[in-house]
Amino acid sequence: MKPTKEQEQKFWKWCGIKYMKHQGQEGWVRPDIDFAFSSPPDIDLNNLFKYALDPLYRRENGYKLEIILQTWIRKILTDEESYKKSALTLFWIIWEMIDD
């Protein structure tokens, strides 16, 4: 299941990607890029590892990261649908940890 637009925006904001308006322009600003994009990053494994798991590791000293990765690996190895949608599977596992 894909996240709603609101869930996706909340998720990326938690990851440090900010939605900004400035001098009539608006967009999503990523911490590693100096200009804005019209939409938040795609939900794919590259972006999840880069923007979500790194902040999670820094905030939680790796504890939650270990749980997330173990849960994700278990799901994609035991459930074909989770394997086919491995990025969304990882998104929802991370979501459960940060939505508390």
C-alpha cells in the first residue's frame, strides 16, 4: 500500500528534508543538495537508506536501525509481495518506528 501524500510529507520532514517557500518559490530542500525540488524524494531504497536510515542511526545509536533492518530482511525473505515491493516494505517499517 502506498502512503498518503500527508504520510509521505511527514516522513520526509522527519528525515530532515524541508518544504520551504522563499521569494515566491517553493519546494523540497534536501540536506545534501542546495536547490529545491518540486516534490519530495521518491520512495526507493536509495533514498530510504540515504535520508531515513542515516538520521535514524544518528538519533538512536543504531538500536532501532538494527531492529528495522532485521524486520525488513525477514519480511522480504519470507513474503513474495514484500520482496516485490521492498522499498515500500522498508518505508512502512520505518514509519512504524518514527510515527510513535
